[in-house]
Amino acid sequence: MANTEHLEILKAGVDMWNKWRNNNKNANIDLSEADLSGTILHRANLTKSNLSDTNLNGALLSMADLSHSCLNGSNLSDSSLLDANLFGANLSRAQMGSATLVRADLTDTNLTDSYLTLADLSNAILCRADLSRSDLQAARLSGANLTDAILSEANLSGACLTGTKLENANFRGTLLDQTIFGLTNLETCQALDTVEVIGACIIDFQTLRASKNLPKSFLLKLGLPEHYIDYLPDFYGHSFLFPAFLSHSWKNKTFVRNLYEALIGKGVNVFLDEMKMKPGDDLFESITKGIQDYDKMILVCSKESLTESWWVDRELDRVFAKERELFKKHGKRINLLIPITVDDYIFEWKGAKAEEVRRYIIGDFRPEADFEKSLNDLVHALHVERPDVKPPSNY
């Protein structure tokens, strides 16, 4: 039963409660079995409190400190725990249906046998949390961190795990039905072959691509055709997905978007990362990624891009170094850089790598040029000396 004094102070308001706790740091807080439904406890200091079997239905607990508290059997249905600190808390058998736990810290929590149906755990931290036998039906776990979490015999039917971190998560006997795995990595997850699937699930290509060596039995249970599973490794390579990376200055984005659409129309799956198209960092970040991951790189030359001399010299060195590596490996020159120009600046550019760049055939996309002809020439250049990436066939 709750301590009457503690309960009266808490009901007097969070400010008074927090002040009292600050002056009574060694008090053993007992609020067990109390009715605190609908109570405003925003930023309340409830660390190391006994809240077992407490009714907190609809309570406002955003940014509250509940770390190392005992909440087993408590009713937190429809409560708001936005940004709350629940580190090391005991939430075993807690009723948390439709609760908002966005960005909550649930590290090292005991959530065994808890009820979390329709709960919003987006971007929550659940590292090392024990969710054994928990009911997570239709729960939102997008962006949540479940590293080393235990999901043994948990019910994830209808749950959304998009962008969820699942390193070393334990799926022993987990129940899946219409569960969504998107933009995540299942490679290090444990006991995937033991999951129980009672209905078709969704797993996107990016997840399959990131998750090497998944148990075939797991993929079959999710509903993937066997032949599709057998062919998957042949589609993992960047060079198969995107033969070229389109590197450009943010100031040329209108032209680049039109070129991208034209290349797609020609059947060229060129990669364009518009999320990095902002002044100051697009060239450095995008071309570095392009050099590492993609088969060839289209460099849109313009006054805006080439005047970034601090970037051009260093990054072109990387391109040329990779070409030299390929020459040693194959005994012939393989051009990775395909420069194209949208103005005359490349021909008067005085940069340190200017002469080396001008040794390449430069695609002409200046306003007066024949766009369609230049486009066809570019498509041809992209497919020259590409690796044979066709999957094997028995037919």
C-alpha cells in the first residue's frame, strides 16, 4: 500500500514533490497500489520508487525520472512517457497498451510479460531490455534501439520495426504475423530460425541486403519464395544496384534532377542522394561515398563545383588511386570517372587536377549541346567495362 504522506505530497504538485525529494534523498518512496490515473507528473523525480500495481492510466509522465523504479503490475495504459527515464526499471506485467514511449530510455528494463499493444516506442532505447513473453502487437518500434534485447516468445504481430537497431537481439520463439522489417539489419540477431510465423510478414530489400547469411528457414517462414532467396546474394553488390553515383554541386541541382530522371528513363539505375544536396558538404560527403560504393562516378563539372578546389584535389586523388588499383588487378585501364560539363569552366579551370580530368572524354551538357545525343553517349559510357552481374540461371 502507498505511504499516505508520500501520496499527499505528490498530489500537491510536481514542484513540491521534487523539492521534498531533494531534501529527503534517502526516503524509501512507496506509491504502490495508488490511484494516480490522469495525474500530471511531467518531470517528476520518481527514481527508485515503489509503484507496483499503481494505476497510472492516462498519466502525464513525460520527461519523468523513473529509473530503477518498481512498476511491476502497474497500469500505464494511454499514459505519456515521452522522453522519460526508465533505466533499469522493473515493468514486469505492466499494462502499457497505447502508451507513448517515444525516445524513452528503457535500457536494462524488465518488461517480461508486459502488455504493449499499440504502444509507440519510436526512437526509444531498449538496449538489453528483457521483453520475454511481452505483447507488442501493432507496436511502433521505428528507430528504436533494441541492441542485445531479449524478445523470446514475445508477440510482434503487426509491429513496425523500420530503422530499428537489432544487433544481437534474441528472437527465440518470437511470434510474427504481418510484422514489418524495414531499413534494418538482422545479421547478428539470435535464434531467427526459431521464430513462429502465423501470417505473411514484410521485409524490404534494404534489410535483406544489409543482413547477410540469414537462415533460409527464417526467410521461408516470412513468405519469401525459395528461388528468390537463392538469388539474393547476386543482388547485394552496389555495382549491380547502382552502376553510377551522380556527384554534383547543390547549385546545379535543377540540371542534375533532370539528368537523373532522363537516366532513369533510359533504364540506368543511377544513385542520387538528394538528402546531402546542401551547400558546403554535398560534394565532400557524396563523392567520398561514391568512390567507396559505386561502379562509376559521374562528376558534374561547373564553375560552382570546380571552384571547390579544396575538395576536388583530394577526392580526385581517391578516384585515380582506385583506378590504379584496378589497373594492377586487371592489367588494363578502367575509367571510373565520367566528367560531364554544364558550362565552359572545365576548359579554363586551373586546378591541380585540371589536366588529368581533361584527359577524359568530357560529356557535353552545355545549353547549346544536343541533350539527347549527350545522354546516349553517357549511357554507353556507363555500361563500358562493367562487371557481369547477371545471376546464375538453370534455364
